[in-house]
Amino acid sequence: MTRADRSEAAAETLRGGPRRRRVRTGAAGRGVPLPLLVPALIGLAFLIVPLVALLVRAPWRSMPEQLTSADVWQALQLSLICATAATAVSLVIGVPLAWLLARVEFPGRGLVRALVTLPLVLPPVVGGVALLMALGRNGVVGKWLDAWFGITLPFTTAGVVVAEAFVAMPFLVISVEGTLRAADPRYEEAATTLGASRFTAFRRVTLPLIAPGIAAGAVLAWARALGEFGATITFAGNFPGRTQTMPLAVYLALQSDPEAAVALSLVLLAVSVAVLAGLRDRWMTAG
């Protein structure tokens, strides 16, 4: 054995033995077991068939007329404005909250994280009732807003923004917190040792690092706000031109004009597909 061979053997020993060739053992190579294949196909059909039925039953001939009506454009415009405003609110207060959960150790952090993510599993109607109890005219905080500043949120356009931000912000917080935990905190520490304040390090170092996570979270929050129904109708009502968003318009149209309801549903479906397509590269990279 030459000296080079002995050196290579020693290196392999330090690495834990010779490298083994990775072999892919996917289901395609072994065949898919029938007890797994059948329920998998049933689950796939369960998720896809309703969407296909929506496309099949869509009134394609009258679609331009349905989508160009004044009521539809009014609801669509209000939905876009409110969803964008709710996303902006979520960015302003959600990104610092995500940083606090990811970077600061404090007592009860697990409980705070659970409360932040609670709107994800809370029924939206319950969230609307909670908002009424807190921000209603006689609510815990709302009565003081009304008495001191004359601000009334329920059944207003601002109330729609509040309801949508309440249910959408957890998506942003979870996405940004996960990105912060994956980012190396040593860059921030290096900036602070060079004389930068914590806020300057966050603004000049951390934000550029987590920008993709913020963008993904903002898109998810915007899509969730656009599709919000339960909290909106409970807290803000269903007043055309003031609080009637697209999901509420779908619900109202379903009672009198099913074709219009299908047409509006297709608009929301198209938005959802666009969001998934926009985030596909990020998810595939993460995978």
C-alpha cells in the first residue's frame, strides 16, 4: 500500500468509513401497495372533483356579463383594497412580533406563540364575536375608542380590514419566524459588535436576509385576507359598497343567482391558483 493509499484510508476512517452510494428506494421502484394506493386516490379525488365541478358548471357564455356588473366590480375593488390594507397592517406589527418570538427569550414565550397562532384554528365566526367583544361600541377597548376618539370599527370598511388582519396575520408571523430561526444570528451579532444598534442591525442586516420569508408570508396573508368570510360578516356586516367583499358577495349571490356565485367563485379560485404558483419555487426549494 502506497503512502497515498494509507492517507486515503486514514481519511475514510476519520469520516466514519468509506462513502456509501446513496440508493433511491422510492415507491415507484418497489410498487405501490394497494391498501395505500386506493385511499390515496380517493383523497386526491375528494380534493380535486369539487374544483373540477366548479369549472364544469361555470357559466362560460355569460361570464363576461357576470364579471362586468357594477356590483361585482364594487365587491372586487373593496376586497382588493381591504386585503392589501390588512396585509400592510400585518407587516407593520407582525414582522416585529415574529422577530420577538424568534430572537428574544422571555417567560411564557411558548404561550404567546400559541396565542398568536390561535386564529389559525379558531372558527372565523368566533373570531368575529371576539372582535365585537373587544372593539365593539360597548367592547372592552371599543368603548374607549368611541368615547375618546369617536372611532367606531364594527360595520365599517375599517372593520373589514381589522377582521381580515386578525385572521391573516398569523400566516405572516409563522412564515417570518421560521425564516428568522433559519437565518444565522451571528450576522446580527457582528453588526452590533461593530457599533450598530439592535434596530439598525435588524433594519440593515436582518431584513435583507429574511426578505423572501416576509414576501411569502405577505402573499399568504393577502390571500387569506381576500378569502375571509366568517369574521368579516360577524364584525363588519354585509353592506354593499362598504363591507361586502367577494366572499360575502358569493354567499349573497348563491341565494338568488347561482351562476353569478359560480363566476365570483372562479375569480377567487384564480387568485388562489396564482398565489400557489407564485410560492411554488419557494416551497420546492424548502423541500
